[in-house]
Amino acid sequence: MNPSVVITGASGGIGEQLAHLFAAHSYDLVLVARNVDKLQSLGAELARAHGIQSRALAADLSDPGAPPRLFEALQGAAIDVLVNNAGFGARGAYAEIDYQVEARMIQVNVAALAHLTRLFLPGMLARRNGKILNVASTAAYVPGPFMAVYYASKAFVLSFSEAVAEEVQGSGVTVTALIPGPTETNFAATAGNQDSRLFRSGTAMSAAAVARVGFDGMMAGKRVAIAGARNRLTVFSTRLAPRTMLAKITSKLNS
């Protein structure tokens, strides 16, 4: 019997690439996103290529009721890995941006991630086996003017992941935070950030390369997996600079 993985935000970008990696390592897939047609197409492709089983579940994680419905749909299935990849950003001055957008972002990036972890973690602990991969960002390490809520949401993901990883140490369950920087996905276009200095720099990594770092880091039981040497340098440099300076630098990058 194959191990199984739940991947949120699996219809594109890092989530889609993680689905390819898990399928290649003989994991049965539960693919979660709003676009169920794309999930079914991806799942069918991976099932044919790797001889695994795939299930597509449509879910809008901006709905607070989505995590328990997702968990209920999988009752009876022993999930070995949970990948909390779904998330999005929005660019704009906090005083001007539509708060409904920010509220949905908090629900998807923070609340749904925490809720799904709470739902799936007890079963993993009872079996003394399981892995959780939460997708954070280099944004977790700095204040983010003009993307204030997004940066803060990723700071939550990192802190939450490290804390729960310590709680479950020695239990057979591990929690890993993946730290990508700019990545070649639809994120920037969705966030309205594609013309910012951050994404004009030409330093974005491919989604496949980022997914590989996350997969390998999770499999090795790392608490934090930073994608790429440039991003590791960025994270290290945040420890040396005052927070006010980091905020000014990030403001320019997001402009």
C-alpha cells in the first residue's frame, strides 16, 4: 500500500511540482485547489506515469468551513504527509487595499494552514509517523511595506512551524517550513507584484527547483528548508540589520 499525501494549492506552481515529486516517489495523491478540472487532469497524468492513485478535491480555503470538510472527506484514510502550500499575496498600501482581500489572505495563508495541521496532526502522532510541509517565504524574516499582511502571514507560518516541530520532536512526526524567495509561478501576477523590483531582478527560481528543496528538506526531517544560496544569504543578512532598515529595503523592493 502506498503512502499518501494531501497537497493544497496543487493546481500550479510549487504545489503542482511537489505533486510530481511525490508521485515519482510512489505516493498516492490527494490534490486540493479550487480548480478541480486541472487537479483531475494532473492527477490522471501522474497516475498513468507512476502507477499511483490520485484524488482531486475542490476546496476554497478562504472559506473557514473548508478545512473540516476536507478532513471529513478523507475520514478513514491514513494521511502520511500534509503539504500546506495554498497561499496568495496582494500588493498595496494597507490603508488603501480592500480589506476583504486581506481577510481572505489571512484565512488562506494562516487560519486554514493552522486548522488543517490541527486536524491531521493527531492521527500522525497516534501512528507515530507523519510529515508536514508548510510553505513560508523569505518574507517571513522581514517587515513587508506594501504587502504588510502577506509578509506577516508568512512570519506566522515560519514561527508556527518551528514551534510545532519542537512540540512533536521524538514522536515520529516532523514539521518543515519551506522558505522560497521569488519563484516563477503565477504568484506575482495574482499579487499585482510582477513589475516590482523584487520580481524584475531576474533572480526568481523555478517552481521545480523550489519544490525539490522542500521535498528533500521534509524527507530529511529539517525544520527549515531555504531554497537557493541567494535566499540563504538573504535570510542570514536579516539577522544583522535593524528592523527599520529591513522595512525600508523591502519597501523599495515592493515598489
